[in-house]
Amino acid sequence: MKKALEEAEKKARLRDSNIEEIIGQVAVGLSADQQKLLLEVLHNTTGENYFIGKRKKKTDGVKFVQIIMDNYNYLCKINYLSSAEKAFLMDLTPYLEFKTNIIVERSDDEEEVDADSASPSYLAKVFNKNRGNISSLMNGLLTKGILAVAESGMTTDDGRVCTSRTWFVNPNIMCCSPKDGVDKATQKIFKRSLKNFKVEGSSKKHQLPIYLF
């Protein structure tokens, strides 16, 4: 009996020592082996199965669109965009689909997933603008490589089948995803956009300061 108690105390001291060592390493980060040891100690102590996860923050899930500032400022500096085009792009930010940068319809009571792609008529309605003016802006930005339309039948990573009426915004200007997480179909569409481009009235060729892909 005494020997069993001594053995149990020895194991407890070893366990406490291991925990203290691991806790001491938390400030500099735990290795994979240390994480595994910690989970084993917790399981042996409580009988429960644990995993190491990230606590969800209040800001997780917040919708965002990143403006690639160096590129946007460069286009403004060389007068590539008109005031109306710049205002229109800012109006588009709430309507970009995550990862694909597709312009989609939005509604307060609808989920973001599988939203319909937005047409010029839809945008004219939500922006309270003339449809002809919206179409003119979009076609102008299409010519400049800021917007693009899909090839019929193109499929995104998430399985959205695009049509020739599916509009995209160039992620090198505005990006609705982690900068290294742009959908492959979107990357393909804009692969050659805004490279060796010219400003109307000038023969000088330009390159953006930054390309995400």
C-alpha cells in the first residue's frame, strides 16, 4: 500500500513538473511535442479528451474588403480612374463575394452563400442611379482591367458556375479575401490585367506596384 502511494505521488510530481515546464514555454510558443504532452497530461488527469484550438474573437466573421492602397494610389496618381469610377468602386465594396470577388446581390435577410451575381440593372436600382450610366461605368472599367466578366461555364473553387453575365472586381485593386486566398478562377480572369497598361492620351506603359498573383 505504501509503495503504491509513493508511486502515485511520484507520478503526480512528474505530471506537475511537466505541466509547469509546458506553462513556462507558453510565452514563447509550444512545440508539437509539447502540445501533445499537454493533451496527454490533461486526458490522464481528467479522463476527458481535449484539443488545442483558437478562441473566437469578437472580430471574427466581420465582413471586409481590402483596398490595395499602393495600387489604388498609383492609379489615382496617373489619373487612370475618373471621379465617377472611383465613387462607383467604393459603392461596390458591400457587394463583393468572399474569395471570388464576384459582384453579387445583397439583402439584409439573406445569407452570403450562393447569392445571385449582380447585374447592371440590379446595381442601378440599389444605387438609385440610371441604368445607362451604370452600364457605361462598368464597361469603361471592363476596358481598363478593373472589372471583368466570366467565360460561360467557368467554375470557382466553391463550385459556383459562372455565366457571361457574372462580373468580377480585380483583387489587385480591391480584395474581398485574404491576400493569398483569392479564388483560382478569379486569378485566371485577371492574370494579364493591368500589366503594361496605358493611360488614355499617353504612350507610356505602366505596371502596378503590387500584384497578388
